[in-house]
Amino acid sequence: SARRAWPRRLCGSVRSLCSASLPPHKVVPMPRLAPTMTTGKVHQWNIGIGDAISPYDLVFQVSITGPELLGNDATEKQADAVVVMEIECIEDGFLAKILAPVGADAGPDQPIAVICEDPDDVAAFANYVPSIKKVPSGQFLWQAYLVSGLEATSCSNS
């Protein structure tokens, strides 16, 4: 099936996502999995640099502690839990750069990766350093699913 092209006007209107010297791209943030979350750890990347990303692909996993997810409502048992959430991407493109490798901590909305629309553009991001500290909310769509750590099976999204 044909890939949908990203609107070029996005790069002109949202400087934090695209630089004029780089091909069209989107910065992937650390998902904000709960209002009380202050940090998450990249638990696993399911894809590598240059791999295609399609909507509904499970791209990476994030681990957080029970209190990060549940706040002060965490029970004693939940407070000791490490919760692993699998992040489904609603965007399409190609993974161009991993900014937060496995084991790295990042706060909600901090850049952790870059995706571009054309596989031939991946190499342009080899030395990419984000110019933003936080990705504006609503700029990258995702869905999270519980992998392990709590008994619930519901999902969270942003």
C-alpha cells in the first residue's frame, strides 16, 4: 500500500519538529503515561535504525514504577512494582535516530527518537541533536499497553 505523505506545511509551521536543513521528520517523545509520571526508562526498542514504522506497530517499551503510574494511590504492593508498557505508534515513517537507548531515563515529552518519511533520509539524522527539550503535546500519536507489572489489562493513550 502507498504511504501517506506528511504535510510539508507542518515543517514550516512547527519549528520544533523540523529543521530547514534536515528532511521532514518528527521527534518522538517519552510518552506521558500518567499525570504523576516524572521519568520513564526505555526498556526495549522493537525496531532498529532504518526500519519502517506503520500505524499500530509496537515500537518500544517503557518501564516506570508503580508510584510513577498511580501516584499516591499506589498500594504497598504496587509501590514496589516495575510496570512495563508497550508503545504502539499511530504514525508512519522510518526510525532515523534513537536518542534514548535501552536503559536511558527520560522525562515525559522529552525527545527519545526521530522518525522521517523517506528511508533515503535516515542517514541525514546520524548526528542529529534535538533543539527542543520537550516535544509539544499532540505532535506524536501513540497508545500504550500493559506488558507486565500490574494486574490491570487496560491501556492508556495520549
